[in-house]
Amino acid sequence: MTDDPQPWTTPGSGLPSGPPAPPSPASAGRPSAARRALIDSSELLGGDIPLRPLGTSELLDGAITSIRRNARPVLAVSLAVACVIQVLVTIATYFFIGGDGGDELTPVPVMRTLGTQLTVGAVGLLLSALGVLVLAGLLGPVMGRTLFGMSTSLREAWSHTRPQLPRLLGVSLIIMAISLLAMTLPLVPFVLLAATDGPAVAGVLAGIVGFPAAIVATLWLYVLFVLAAPAVVMERRGVIDSMRRAHQLVQRKWWRTFGTLFVTALITVFMGFLALRVPFTVVQFAAFGTDPSGVALVLSLAVDTLGRIIAWTLMSPFDAGVIALFYIDQRMRREGLDLELQTRPSDEPPPEDFLELWRTSPLVPSPGRAGRSRPPAPPAAVPAHPAAAAPAHQVPSPGSGWNGS
């Protein structure tokens, strides 16, 4: 038996019967279209953030990877949002607490300032949550470009988000307003009984029922609509349509969404904000003591504000990045977005507008029809001969964003 490198072929199969021709000098250094498609697919599937449904650990790693690859635009945007949020928190702290906030932590001052401390803490928490939502929308295009191995400049990030910034602010404010309303309504009976000196037993029962109900309702609504922030930017939807879209993506995946966000919050709070703020807290108490007043109080608040700005700038992109990446992950799981992007024809150029890639396919039900059946696919044209059918891997899926539709 001879060693013949020539492959055996069936006569009439259309395959070359001789050995492959050597590449011409003009094309020796350039891969073919099929080779480029394989390279592209390999990079998408095995890049820093693989273009496929992600696990929780991959979501966390992906957020860190995107921040590292695009440190300048991510931190610049985060710093701008952090300055606004933390300055508002400082103003609220000064006017609500004043000099009482730095008193010695004995039972009497604690009891005297408990109401204002809780108020300022709640205001700070709400403003921080609002900032994370805004940042999640702003970082959505950055996360999307990282999936394709593309870096993002500050100008590119701003060009993607600027047209949708008013809607992003509107969506974020509505989500926080709904969450605040859900927190307030279950506590109304407890507050009324406490304000009117009602029966003690009724007040205790109202508190036992009201506080857990307020926490559950707030968390449920926040998680249900949290993906509206990246959706309003990535898909260029309106405010109400983005809320419906978030409900569509989180539906029947609430516990997974909550678990991912809860783990992210734990990492951010205990390994980020607390550790990063410790040096500023030490300087604050060492330089101004525990009971500053006048100019010392203003300087003490300035040091505390600087510490919060730095901690928020460094850690909040992680929270926001996980939200934005989770939005992309849900689209890949529910709509096969990863397959749709990977099966585009290799000879078809991507659109100039990057966000055109994220428009939903016509076969995906609109947010208002999330509970209805999908519309039937249009009948495909039957070729005259089976050999005339195009290979499956070269047929773009309907509604693919690559053709700008």
C-alpha cells in the first residue's frame, strides 16, 4: 500500500481531486474568509469574556475584566457619578445631623440622633442605588464591546449613551420611586399607630408584619426592574418599554438575578467600601476628634466625603458592570443572542453603529407580549434544487443586528 497524501473523492462531488494548490504570493499572508470566520468565532467563544451564557463566577470575573480593559472611561464615568451622589449625601448629613453626628457614642446621644442617623443612612443608600442604576446603563455599551475584544474610549462611551441619558435617568428614578413606595406602604399602619399613641399590641404586630413586608416588596420590585437601566441604552427603548423589557428578561429568573446581585453587593460592601474607607475614617477622627464643630466639622465631612468618593469610584463599576453583563447574559439565555451574532456571514461587515447589534429580533415577542406565544416565523423560500440551498452556517438569523435592521 502506498502512502498517498491525495484524499479519495467521489466522482462528481465537486471537491478537488488533486492536491491543494500552494497559496499565491499575494494571498500567502492573508487568511481566507472561512479562516477569518473561524478565528472570529474562536475569539468570541474564548476571549476575556466568552460570548455564551455565563455562570455567576464568570459574571463577576467579566465585570472585573471589562473594568481592567477600559479603566480610563469606566473610572471617569464612575468618578463623575460618585461626586454628584456623595456630595448630596454630605449635604444631607450636615443639615440633618449637624454637630450631633460626631458626638461620643454613649446611649443618650445615640438615642437622640437615631432618627436622623437612620434618615441619612436611608438617603445615602437610596442615592447610591440610584447611582449604580445610572452607571449600569452607562457601562452597558462598554461591556458589550468587551465581549468582542474591543476597547472603548471615553468619547465612544459617551457617544453611545448621550442620546439615551434623559431616558436612563427617568428609568432609574422610576425604579427607585417604585422601590421607595414599596418600602413605605407596609409601614404606614405602624407609623400611624406610633404617632397617635395607639394600642401597644397593635403597634408591635404592625411592626412585625410591616418591616419584613417592606423589605421583601422593595427587593422584589428592585430586582424585577433592575435590567431596565442597561436595556434603555443598549436597545434604545423608551422608559415604559424598558421597564417591560426588564420584566420580560427577569421573569422566572428572579431568584438567580437576586442571588447574583446579592453576592455582588456583599463583595462590594465588605471587601470594598469598608476596607477603602478605613484610612479616611482614621484620619478623620485623628485630626478632628469625635466632636468637631464649625470649620472642623466642615473639614471632617470633607475628608469623609473624599473617602466615600474614592471608594464609590473604585467599587461601584463592579456592581454596575455585573448588572450590565447580567442583562447581556439573560438575552443570550432567552433569545440565543450569542448564536445570532456568531452565525452572521463572514463576508458581511458589521454595522457602523455598534448598538445596532443589540436590537431584538422580530421573532422575539415584544415586552408587552411577554406572556403570549411567539409569532410564527415567515415561511422560507424553497430552493429549486437541494444543492442550491446555502450552508446553514452562512445564513444570518432573522433580525440579526449585523445588517443594521
